[in-house]
Amino acid sequence: MPKLTQFDNYLSYDGPAALVIREQLMPVEGADGVLFPATFAAGDGFPGGYNINAFGDEKEGKNVCLIDSVGSQANRIEPLFMREKYQHLVPQIVIKAGDNDVNILEVGHRAGDALVRCSTLQDEIEAVFVSSVRGDVEPLAKLAPTSLVFGVWNSRGQKGNQDKRPRLIASSIRAFNVRELTRSAVYAAPLDYSLLDIFSEEDKQKAEGDPKNPLSKRGFVNALASGTHGGVIADGGIRRDATLGLAALRHLHAGKDADKTLALRRYIFGLSLVAFTAPTESYLRQGCTLVLNPDLPREFVEVYPDGKRKPCSVDHETAIEFATAAATEFGVGESRTVPFEKERAKRDVNADETGKAKGKGNAKRGSKKAAQESNESETG
């Protein structure tokens, strides 16, 4: 059994600012394989598609392509705590909505999500955020501790209670100096349905040039797709950058009780360390399965406020052992299943509509705030 004090140097104010992992990745096909980045909707001058930032002369091909965002990475990592090996470390809070059972560990906005807010946890959630605003996050750590690991914003909470907690773990994957490809595809209908008098030849010809046409959408005519997104080749490599923010962790308090604060920080650090050292998910999406590049070293370091970097050798099993001890000391919150309440959701929606009706200025401010939140969490 590890000592509870073994990582207290990380919690000390003169300890490292962060732990940092840098991993060089590559597609399973090989370093020169084609991979498919995330695609994003158009908006704010962005045409939509791959998020590629170019630098300098475009002919030089210097650019950075976002493969998996901070929010997306958080949503891939957090459900780890639902697995049997880890579920003893956090309360398993399940919200039952009709035939759906949703664990809070799967919810994009965590404790601040509409699903949670419109369940019978509503009053309790508001209470823990009130406590958090006042400087005591222990109740939040008892109810939804991963909200402190991966960040949470109670943006739709009651006035004066819109608590925002930063991510302690931030991970993202980017590719460098990419060459963007296109692809084309053809679907050939097995029959000429117009000959069966299901629709006319004229209707068929119109539909074949329009992917939004019902006949095309339902697969009754030939479909052509030309010059669509075809992935990228990363000439400059692919890298995952991950940080565990120890400086931010030291801002967590259990009120003014020093002993409770230390137990709280050990617990949240233990959870963070487990998530941080866990093997990364290889499958990101169709056409994007990434693995470590065996020819390039993995960096795992402690980074100090003066910029010094020292190797870190904490392995995943050690992290689990410590987190288990810290969870026992802190006392993991109660696991339970609670119902989602449709009437609460209706009142919540109506309250939002009432707020919008107050004037265009308020609506614009609300819209901007929602956009900012969406940006911050981006699926996480």
C-alpha cells in the first residue's frame, strides 16, 4: 500500500507547476499513412471542415491541423472511471430518463449539464456549486469529482452561482505540415427504379444531381460525391500534448480546514494521475486510429515554475494504488440512480425562453455566452 504522503511534493506550493506528457503518434498504416482529422461546422468566418492553421508561405506547407480537441480528449478519458478496475474511485451517479440510463461520467458538461440539472439532483447540484463559489469544493468532490479533474462550468445556474472550474487535465492531438487530400465516391443503384414506374425518368435525373433530393437520400438513384474531405498526410508528424496542472490543483480548498483540504487535494490528484497515466485511446474515428511511434521517444516530465524539467517515472499501476488510498482517506461519495424529471426540463426551457423575451440585447449576450461555453467544452 503506497504512503498517502508520497506525492505531497506535487501538492506543495514550491512543487512543480505541472506534469507534462508528449507522445509522438502515427497512423496504424505507418508514419506516412492517411488519417482523418475531426471536422467542424462553419461559423465566424470559418468555412467548415478540417481545422488547419497555415503559417508563412503556403507553398512551404507549414501548418498545424487539429486532430482531436481538448474537449474531445476529455470525453474519451473520463468514462475510464466507469470500468470495473476504476469505478471504486468515484461515485457512480446514473440518471434514468425513460429507457435510458446515463452515467454522469458520460455527460458532456458534467455536473453542469442539463441532464443533471433537470434530474432530482437539481437542488443538490445548486447547493454544491454554491459551496464551491464560497471556497469549499468538498461537496462537489463527493458528488461529481471528475468535474474538478476535467473542468465544469455551471453557466446556467442561478444568478451568482455560475461557478467555473478549470480543467486540471488538458490533452490534445495535432498534426504538423499536413497535405490535405480529397476523395470521390459513386453509389450505383442496383435497379433503375424509374423503369418500375416508382418515379419518372425526369425525377431520376433531377435526383442524381442533388444529394438532398429525397430519392437520392433514400438510395433510389445513383449518387455521386466528388472532391469531399479525404484525410491528410502528416509530413511533420503527429503529437499528443497533455498537461496535469498542479498549480491549478492547489487552488482547490475544503473551506478553511487544512486537513480536509489536504485530503481533498490528494483525492483529486489521485484521480487526475490515474486519468493522466492511463493508456490512450487509439481509435478516434473512422480512418483515424493512432498508435505510438516506436522510433520517437515519449516525454514525461515535471515542469517547475523556473522552467526546469525533470523526468517523471510514475506508472499507471502506482497511480491506481495511490488513488485508491487517497479515495479511502477522503471518502468516496454515494453511488446512486436518480430519475430525470420532464417537468423540471420543461420549466428550465420555459425559463430560458422567458429570459430571451426580455430584449434583443439580453438574447445576444446569452447567445454569445452559449457560444463561448460550447467553445470551451466542445463536446467536453
